[in-house]
Amino acid sequence: MPVHAQTVLHVALAVPLPSLFDYLPPAGSQAGAADIGRRVRVPFGQREAVGIVAGCGPAGVDPAGLRQALAWIDPAPLLEGELLDSVRWLARYTHAPPGEVLATALPASLRRGEPVPDTSEPAWRLTEAGATALPAMRAGRPRDLAGILHGGVRHEAMLDDLMPGWRPAARALAGRGLAEQVALPPSQLAPAPGTGPQPNPEQAEAIEAIRAADGFAPMLLDGVTGSGKTEVYLHAIAQCLARGRQALVLVPEIGLTPQLLGRFRARLGVPVHVSHSGLADADRARTWAAALRGEARVVVGTRSAVFTPLPEAGLIVIDEEHDGSYKQQDGFRYHARDFALVRARALDVPIVLGSATPSLESLHNARSGRYTHLRLARRAGTARPPRVRVLDVRKRPLEAGLSREMLEAVEYALAAGGQVLVFRNRRGYAPVLLCHDCGWSAACPRCSSPEQPRPMTVHAQGRRLQCHHCGHRRGAPTACPDCASLGLQPQGIGTERLEELLAARFADYPVLRIDRGSTRRRDALAKLFAELGERAGVLVGTQMLAKGHDLAGLTLVAVVGIDEGLFSADFRAAEKLAQLLIQVAGRAGRAERAGEVLLQTHHPDHPLLETLINGGYHAFADIELAQREAAGFPPFAHLAMLRAEAKHAEPPMAFLHAARRALGDWRRALEPANPAASDVEANGPMPAPMARRAGHYRTQLLLSAPRRAPLHAALNALVPALYALPEARKVRWSLDVDPIDLY
Ligand code: ADP
Ligand code: ZN
Ligand code: ZN
């Protein structure tokens, strides 16, 4: 390839293509290494696009044929240093298009080319004339305000506290030239740091271990539910702040509750900045910019907050590190926990992964000494671990989906003034609508195939049908489409129906339902909890209830209908179910009142249940890790899943067959020089466990290797080949490195 002397920009654009795009620098500027990380406006096809300079260098083609970038957006790089390096590493690791990765690292408004937001806040100060006039001023509100400002410039938020209704007085002063509004960096004012409970010895040991960490130090804070992990984070963050460093805290999407934020705000003595998907773009960009400028000292956020710039990083915390929401499951598939570890290493700071049910990957890393293993084996304060009992419901009549024993336990708990959580991991009214006369059932037309019908879930007391896989909705038929019978019946019980049945059975108590249907908004959950207050009552809900909520009055957790989960084929299904059960059970008895957990099942002898109940999560993890090792699954092997889908069944298969051949070509080219190549195994192509979804046929090819290096060597060769395959044009395909499930 001829090399030309002129330096051009290699620009990353948010398009699903693996390449960078070369442009001449904007008129009047030279391209140089100092431009890497700068946003630039470029012509792309018929439109204009915002790109990020990923590199500079000689053009690969005659630069005369290149288009010129239109304009710089920022005077200096927006992404630089550690964050830029880490994000580029992530692009290589995930084999994702660099433009999509760089774009993901930026808040949406910056991705669109908007300026970095102003993070300053309005404040007021006395002018020189004001200071001179003050002694002679008449008594009144303007004079009161002038007196306050005489003490120094004040943020408006602070004036709200010092002198409610200060604005007319400020206008009066400003009108006479005695005071003026100015813009200041954001106030670092926050409620004075509150004190929490005295750490118990286990907590103190963990806090000390984090304090003593020097540079990069991955730590697993493995503490049972209610053991006071959050207290440990708060102390560690306070230590980090005292050293003058920034702290980043990641929490699961569902864990970022007003309750949690309130606790952070009350304790840290600095403003707590938030970043989550429910925020307006402008607010997310403001948090990002405040962190970039070092103004934000504590950032609490969900998955994408892992891209927060941390020029003065001191600590990263990942709460509920096992949580599936840390993995982005579409588009650019990254794992925020894993990427946070990479950033912590690059930033040379400690990182604390906390969970009562650590992922088997993290547990394995802790046990093998790669992570420091901090244990909190006991509940904090006076709370005791809940008692767990299995109710065998084989051959027992069920009423409202609950056995007689379960209903009696609920009744007893309510009568004693307690709160009851009924956990059922099925949203909607009923999982199936069935014709009692001919056996027809409502299936999703977009997700079913002849071999695999997918029932639609009944909602709205039987009036509506909804597919939980693709979102497809329709009204429920009044008569059977096959036999015209009117005997259509909802089969089975979802949370909606459970709520209805329990409300009828326990009419004297409030019965509230908590699932995705009832709590679309972030504060809806808090409102529901507030509605219940301290009263005796029943909460019916899905796994939304399993996370993080501290319900002091909860004395009974009733788990119904987890049996489906016991027999899933996915390699991670057992781990997920075990985590869910422990987390749900952990909601019980978190305060003075003792808690009890009842688990209703048709499979009381299932080894997973037996191990969990008699040995706890770690006993389960021992067995599961041994099985993963024997079967060659993570953390003992590394996986990459290549998926393809299309409206017809053949093209995805053809694409994956071609991919498999390309892999074979790569391997043959290596051997015998590189025996590592034979480490990479390809399994498939085969239909995905969910073979059709939203009208698309789905297939997969699973690559695995006992070590990471050969897998990535294979992907380095394979991915560029995939883009070039003619079969690729007829499918949507994606690569998922370290998939968390195989669906
Ligand atoms: P986790 O995050 O492990 O679920 P939390 O930090 O939320 O646990 O603590 C659970 C409850 O125990 C909270 O109400 C908390 O205030 C209380 N708690 C935590 N540490 C202590 C302690 N050392 N002494 C008394 N109460 C504590
Ligand atoms: Zn019928
Ligand atoms: Zn569907």
C-alpha cells in the first residue's frame, strides 16, 4: 500500500463497521497526535456525522481523494488519558466497531455533538458599591440579604436555606447595583456528614483492608444479606474523599433507589452525583462533565456510568456485582463490572465488588487469590438470619396458587402485624390462555415456530395478551379460533392474578403488587413502599423485589413457583436461581423482628434447593464450580458467542457455517506452528434455545477455549473475515465476548 506524507485523521464514527474513516483535518488546521480524542464534524455519505479522532497518521490512499472534516467541536480532546486508553482496550477486547464503542463512552448529548455542558451554578455576591452602602442601609429584607452576602459569595441553593424567599430582595439590590449574580463551580455543600452505626469487627476489618490497599487492589466483599456491606462502602468512600480523591459507585439498574441515594447523601458530606437511564440527557451529560472537571467527587450510577471520567480516581465500588444488568445485552455488549476492573487497574486504585451472592467468576477469583476475599458472615446489628423452610406441595390442593400451610403462615404473619412478601417470578395475570375444549392455546405469532410454540401471557384479568419475549400485544379472543368454544381459560398464576386472589383472601389488609407493570417509573417503587408504610400487609412481586430494599417490617417471604427455573438448560441458570432465592430470602427479618422464608415447590428433593438450604450459597457455589470445571464452562473456559438472525431460517445458518469455515481456515494456516490454535473449539452452528423471536430466526455458534489468548487470537482473525463474507449481507449478526447466558 502506498504511504503518503500528509497526516490525516482516522475518525471513529458510530456506525456498525469495523473500520475508522480517514479525513483531511478541517480547513486551517494540521492533524497531530494532540487531536486524538477530539470530536470532529465530518461529512458522511449525504449527511453530517459527529466522530471522534481515534488516531492520526499517513493516509492509506491518495489523500487527494479524501474528504475534509468540517469543523472541530472541542478545542481539546474530550476523551483522553486513562479513559481513552481503557475504551480503546474495550473495543479490542469486545471486537466491537470502534466508533460504536467510543460513542457509548460519551453521554448521548455529547455523542450528538452538543457542547460539554456548563456545570457552574448561579450565585450572588455584593458589589463594591454594595459593601460600601451596607452600613447605612435601612433595615429590611434587602439589607438582611446584603448582610448575608457580606460574609461571602453564596450559591442560590444556599440562599434558599439561609433566607427563604430571597429573590425579590436580590432583585432590589441588583437594581441599585449593590449585588450581582455570578456563576461559580458547583457548590460542594451537602448536609454535614452523618454518623452511621459503629462498624462491627468484620466490617472494621474490611474497611481497614480497603484503606490499606495501595494502588490497584481488586476485592470481593462477600457478605450475607443485611451484613452491612453498604456501611463498608460508605466508610471506604469517606476515606477516599478524605484523601482528596473521587469515588465511583455502580449499582444495578433496579438498586438505584431514592432510599440508597438518601443514605449516601446523608452520610458523605459532599454532593452525590447520579447517572442512570432515567435521567434527561442534559443531566447525564452534566454529571459526566462535573466528573471530568473533578467537581463531582462521588458519582453513583448504573451500567453506563462505568464510562465516567475520573481524573482524580481513588476508589471504585460495584454493588451487587453478580447482577445481570451490568452486562449490556444488545448493540455493543460490554460488561460494566469487568470493564470497571480494567479501569481500576489502569487508574491504579482499589475496586470493591460487593455481593451476598457473588458471581462464580468473582468467587473463583477470590478463592484463587486474585482478589482479596473480605467476608461478612453475619448480619449487622441485631438482625438474625431468616429461617428457611421448604413446603412440599405435591398432591396438595392449592388455593390462590398457595398451599394451605402457606396461606396459614401468611395469615399468621399478618395477624402479628408483620409484612409479607409473596414472590412469584411471572408477570401478568396468567402465563397461558387455553381452550378447555380443544387444547388450543394463544401463542405469539412472531416468536413461535412449529417446533416451539411460545405462549402469550394473559394480562388485564384476561382481556389482553402480551408476549414477554418481543412485546407483541393483542386483545384476548372471546372464542377459541380453532373450535369456536367459549371455554377459554387463563392457566396458571402470574403476579396480577396472585394480587387479585390474595386481595380477596386477605381483604382486611393492603395487598400491593410490585413488578415491571406496576412500577414503570423509578419513584413508583418508593411510592408503593410509602403507601404500605409500617402497616401489616402483603407485597406481591417479581424479582424487582429481590434487590436491595430494606423493609424493616418484613417478617415472612413466601416463594411460590420457582420450579420452572430448576430445569433450565442454560449453564448459568442454576447460579441465577440460587442468587435470586438467596436475595429474596434476604429481604426477611432485616430489623428486630425475626424473619421466615417459606419455599413452596413440587421438587423438594432437588439438589439445588437442598444444597442452598442446608449449606448456603457457598456450598452451592462449590458444587456448581466443580461442575463448570468438569464441563468446561466459565470461569474455567472463555466463551464467545456468534449470533445471527434473519426473517428466514436459512441465511443465519449459512452465515454461521461460513464463519465456521473461516475459523477452520485460520486454524489450518496456523498449524502446526501454533498448537494453541487447536484450543479454540467451535460448537454449532445450531438454532438458539429461543429459535425465533420477533419474527426472526436465530442461530448461534459458540466458541470456547480454556485460555483467553487463543480465543482472542481466533477472534482477531475471524471478525474481519465475517464482515467480508457475502453471507453476512443477508443477516443481522453480533459477537458476544464473555456471554452471560447462551440465549
Ligand atoms: P447490606 O448492604 O449488606 O445489605 P446494609 O449496609 O444495608 O447491609 O445494612 C443492613 C442494615 O444493618 C441497615 O439497616 C444498616 O443500617 C444496619 N447496620 C449496618 N451495619 C451496622 C452495624 N455495625 N451496627 C448496627 N447496624 C448496622
Ligand atoms: Zn378450542
Ligand atoms: Zn413474541
